[in-house]
Amino acid sequence: MINRIENAIPPMFLEFLKTQVQNQERWSFIYPKTSIFEKKYPRLTIYDGSNISETKFLEGVSYMILLMIYHKMLHDGNNFFKPNMLWCGVAIKDKLTPDNLHIDHDDDIPEGMKVVKLLGLLHAEWPEEYGGHFYHGGEEHIMNPGTFLCFDPLVKHKATTIHTDVKRIAIDFTVLA
């Protein structure tokens, strides 16, 4: 099941963070961990519980965005996550890097700990025809700028095909359920 948090973040914040992450030098090709290099995509880890000194500013901005999402969720009368950031990262995908159907955190979350992921685009505009939406549990979910999707990372998911030369930049958070 996907929970949508509509219009949680103003476009200006999304564009600001997008500009900041585009200028980072710490991008890696670690993910997906089980894929061959040719199927990996650029990913920037902002927070993983350790002390990544180069990303402290991004960590602060990301936590502010997480709190804005949390506030909007509560304002809408929902309560399906807690704003305890366990992990945060940004991924770049484009029409040349098809995503693979995968699960997250199948081996790195302590037994009994329930987590969810939040996913949103770092674009002020992303027309629906660009593709790059979110496929989860057999259904496609349209990605709208400012809207975040809350989902179970242990259900297979992926980005859908991107139909534009514009690179899709998305942020995701792992938080307590």
C-alpha cells in the first residue's frame, strides 16, 4: 500500500536541494548492491547514521524537508511514520538507466524494527509524460513534485521508464513506521 502526502514541499525548496546535490562530489555507483556495474545508477548518501562531515549541510536541509513532510501528514489527519531519519539519499536516473525491480533494507534493519520509505522528486516541474514514476506492489503511482510517497521497502518496487532527456532526481528517506 502507498500513502501519498500531497503538496508537502514547496517547489522552491525542491529546486534548492536539487541544486545543492548536483554540485556534490561524493556520488557513487554502489546501488543496486546486487547488480552489475552497467545496471547501477548514481546515488548520493546524505545520512546513514554515521558522521559524514561533507554532507552536514545537506543532512540539515533534508531533515527540515522530512519535518515538513511529517507536518503535512499530521495536518492531513494521518500518522503512518515517525520523523526519525535512519537513512537519506538522492538518486539520479534517466532514460538510459532502466531501474530493476528490487526491495530495500532486507538485510540491514534490526529484527522487529518497522520502517517505511518516503520518496519524492527534487524537481519543481516534472510533467507526467516524462515517466519515471513509481511502481510498487504491481501498481504505478504518478510522481508529482512536492508530493511524497510513503511505502513498505520490503515490497518490490522500481522507477518506471523515463521518456525524456531530463535527469530524474529523487530523494528518499528511511524512517520509523
